[in-house]
Amino acid sequence: MSSVEILAIIASLAGVLFSMARLNIAWPCNIFASGLYGYIFWQNGLYSDMELQGFFILMAAYGWWNWSQSEDNWKPEKTSFLPLVIGLFFALLFGAGSGYLHLIYFPSVSFPFLDASLTGLSILGTWLATQRKLENWLVWIGVDIVYLGIYLNKGLWGTAALYGVFVLLAIKGYRDWRKQLIDRA
């Protein structure tokens, strides 16, 4: 495991932990982690993951701004069924298109369709998080489980372990945010 991967793991964990606590410091941690992981994924031929890091940086800047515009003690919200289904449809459509393009133009690509579909779902999860939607945690649970397998396959042991921790943290984040929603009702 490289020192860059270790730094990326630390920054990523900090970002998720601060997000669970609904603290704005989560977003700069995510920006730093995404920059580091962009480099790591480029080195490992995971081009959709690499491209996703650029999107994460932009969305983290937006999330940072959006969270700072709301009241200090904001509460999570639920999203309705239709926007969630539409988001899932477009995430998977993105995965099919992006996976196809990567397969054609980058012969060294690893897991083109799976990686691109996870990228699409990660975009959805990030958008839901910036909007303070409870369901972001459910998206992340599923995405992180599959990413864990990919990173084990690529020999990124530290990152695979991180994603195992992410699954547990996403479960806790979901429970914590859901409890706040129930308590508010």
C-alpha cells in the first residue's frame, strides 16, 4: 500500500465520519480524498472511477456550499419514490454508455460496464447526499459492497478494507439519519 493510498484512506474516512455527523468539514476532506483517488485509479486502469473523482470534487464543492446555506441543525429528508427510480434508471443507463465507450477507447480498462455502472450509482448517491436525502446511505451500501470486490480483485487491499468500513459506516449513517427523521415526525 502506497503512502498516497494511506492518505486517501484517512481523508475518505474523515469525510464519511463528518458527513454522518452532518458537519461541513466532510466536504473538504472528500475533495482531498477524491484528488488522491483519481491518481490511484488512473494508475490501476479504473478509468470510470478516476473520472468519478473529478465529479466528486465538483459535487463536494456544491455540497459544501449547500450544507453551509442551511440552518445549523438541519435534519435529513426522505426522497419520493419516482425521483429515486428515475435516478437509478439514469445511473444504469450512464453505466451502459460509459462502459461501452471505455471498452472501445481504453483497451486496458478493468470491469468497464460494472465500473461505469457503479460510477453512475455513485453520482446518484452523491447527489442525494448533497440534498440531505436519507436514501443516499442505501445507495452507498450497495455501491460500496460491489466496489469492495473490485478493489480486492485489483489488489488494492487498503482501499478494499476502507470500502468494508464504508459499508458499516453507511449502515450506521442510514440508521442515525433515519432516527432523526423519525424523531422529527
